[in-house]
Amino acid sequence: MHSVVASAAVWIVILLVVLPVFFLQYGKKTEEYKANQCFSFQMEIMRPFVIVLNYTAITVILLVVCILLVVQTFIIVKILKKLKHAALDHQEFWVQLKSLFFILIMIICFFPHHIFRIYYIHHINDCFYYNEIFLALTALSCLDLLSFAVQTYFQKVFKHITCSLRCPCRSLC
């Protein structure tokens, strides 16, 4: 129940902060844009308010993902210490591993674009096409469903492996 309330709170804050700013600010200077070209907001990014908004979003995203990574790593280490060699046989371990895998997808797909965006904000005209490449990398996040399916397959395969194959230190098993 707590996760539902937390998720709802995040979405409410996003809807109350981001949407009004987007509708009130982006694309309002129509004299700077071509009528036959969509999604060309390079001039908007040069506005001081939008620069601050971009840096804030970048900082929040990078911090949240890094904090989630640290917390998830701590949880997995705690589970491994508790379960030792039997970790692969417990659903609790695999659930936490899926969460870690999701965080890694966020790092692989979204970090490059957001880190590049720090530079891009002040070099828009020089880096337009590079920005498009980094945006294309974010589309890889659509593959997370496929990666979860592959991970589930490997989970089933690992269930059939004995402890001697899983544990490099046989004396600890």
C-alpha cells in the first residue's frame, strides 16, 4: 500500500509541476519556429528558466537512480549473506535481482542522454545530431520486457545447477 501512495504522490507532483510549465512555456514564441517543422525546441532550451528546469530534472533523475542502485545493492548483499549458497533457490533473491536489472536498464538507457544533456544545453547548435543519437539510446528502454523474459529463462536454467557449479568456494557451501 505504501508503494501505491508513494507512486501516486510522485505522479501528482509531476503532473502539477511539469505539465503546467510545459503548456505555459514551451513553444509559445511562435515567431522563432518554422510552421512546417515539429519538435524543434532548440530556442526554448536557451531560455534561463528552461536551462534551470533541465538541470533540475537531470540532477533529480541521476540522484534517484544512483540512490536506488545503492539501496538495491545493499538489499541483494544482505540477502546473499543471509541465504549464502541457497540464494539461487529463493524467490526473494530473484525478485531483488529483477529490480536491480531494471535499475541497470535505466542506467544504460537514460544516463548517457542525461549526462550528455549537461553539455548539450550550452552547445545546442553544435550537437543537435549527437543529441538525436542519445535520444535514440533511450528508446532501448523498450527492450526491458525482453530482458526480463531472458532473465526468467536464466532463472529456470540456474535452478537445475547444483551448488558445486554455482559456488566457487566449495568449502563455504
